[in-house]
Amino acid sequence: EAVKTVPHNTRTFWVHAYQSLVWNKVATERVRRYGIQPIEGDLYFKDSDSDVHVVTDPNTVNISQVVLPLPGYTIQYPTNEIGDLYREILAADGVQLSVKNDTEESSAKGSYRKLIQQANKLKWDVVATNEEVNSNSSTEKDPVVDAARFTFELESGCYATMMLRELMLTTLSRGNGKC
């Protein structure tokens, strides 16, 4: 009863945040276990198709087509160990999002997000002087020898911080910790 005193929009936000939490846990584990190549049992969208399909031949699907579900009562789960992982996480949390509930905010339709998303219109340049960096920043004027400036576009549901983290981890691992 106490939860019902919370505004509807807040309760809906909680459900969406939980769906994203589960998606992030599963996506992390999916990449940790299998890397960034399609595997049998993954879900994917064909280029001109809006229906989700199950990967039966990984050689015919590109990783950019692979999707993972945000849990809900209208979605299909992967038919491999990753589908089992969804069930384990939801069960451990005592959540059953695969059934439509009477209350709208505790009933999530679900949807799909791409496992790997490429940035669009990616551009970068090196900014070499303090003046150039500080003139474009509203933060403190720290001394900077060199800096990189990135501009890009991401689809809805993608976060710039994750894109930059992956970029920096790749750059740092190639350069022994030095950009």
C-alpha cells in the first residue's frame, strides 16, 4: 500500500530502471562469456524486419543485429544460457515480469536493445593548448598538455559515458595506460 502513495510516473520509472539494470547485468555477462560475436540462441533483428528472430547459424548474423530484451510480458528471451541468466536474475529478485499484472506500473511490456551499438557521425581532434581546452569548458582551468575532443551521435537508450569508457579502455590497453 505504501508504494501506491508514490506518484505513478515515479513507480513507472522504477520499473524501467529495473529493466535497464537487468539488461546491463545480462549484457555484461553475455560479452564476458561469448565476446562480441553472435552465438546460437541469440536474438536478432533482420535489417528490414521488425520481428525478433533466434540465431540458428551465427555465420549469417552480424553482431550489430543482436539484441537483448528488456524484461517484460511481450518479449521473447534468448534460447541459450543467456535466456537462463534472465530467469535466474528475475527469480533471485522475486520478480515476474513475464506476466501482465493488474497494475500498470508493475506490468512491463518489455522491448529490445542492441547488444552493440555504433556511434554515428564520430569525429575527434586533438586540442593542444590550455586556451583551446579551457575556452570550451565551463569547469576549472586545469593545466592540460593535450586533450582529445569527441563529437558523435548515439541512438536512444545508449549512453555517451559508456561509449567513452569503452573507447578509453581500448586506447589505454593498447598504449600501456597512456593515451
